[in-house]
Amino acid sequence: CETPRVPLTDKTAQYEAQTTLTITAANRSVVLDEIAHKPIVLTIVECVPKEKKAKEDKTNVAGQTSVDLLPLLRGQTTVSGCQAVYPPSTTEIDSDLPQIEFSIAPQNPLLSD
């Protein structure tokens, strides 16, 4: 899902996004298996204003983090937290990485009793 641009002030940005994903599949167990084994990847993209001759703004991946949805299959109704956003091309672990707060809550439980 793509979200609107947010201006950066003093190297911080605050943005609240909400989206709805509809997942349909012929085989529900395949979908649950995918949720159990594949995290959601949150990607932060930097938009650089276009140059005079360029047709579009330039975009760079500023960082990523992943969110494990397995707790939703273990009965939790919400997955939330605060995680580091890792730059795309670093091998060092920096203790001063930017953070992203998230909360994921399905409208209905993923598993029934």
C-alpha cells in the first residue's frame, strides 16, 4: 500500500496510516501458512524533489523493517511494537537507528475456536 508524502522536519516525521487488506484464497490453510512463514515488510521511501529536466521525483529506499504475524495465529488479536528501521546497504549494527511504531489488528480473528 502506498501512502501520501510526509515532510521531514528536524530529521523526524510523524505519520499515521491505516489500510485494509483483503485476502481471499481458495485454500484457507495456504493463506494461514503464508502468514505464519512470511513477515510483512515495512519500507520507508525517501522522495527527492525532481531536477529541472527530470520527469519524476527520484525515490530512494531509506530503510526497512519486518513484522512477524505469527502471534496472530497464536491467539493474539493485535501485533504492535516499536522496531528499528534498517538502512538498505549497511553491514554495521548501529544503536542509533530510526524507529517505527506499528500496530496490526485484523477485523476478525485469523483462527476460530
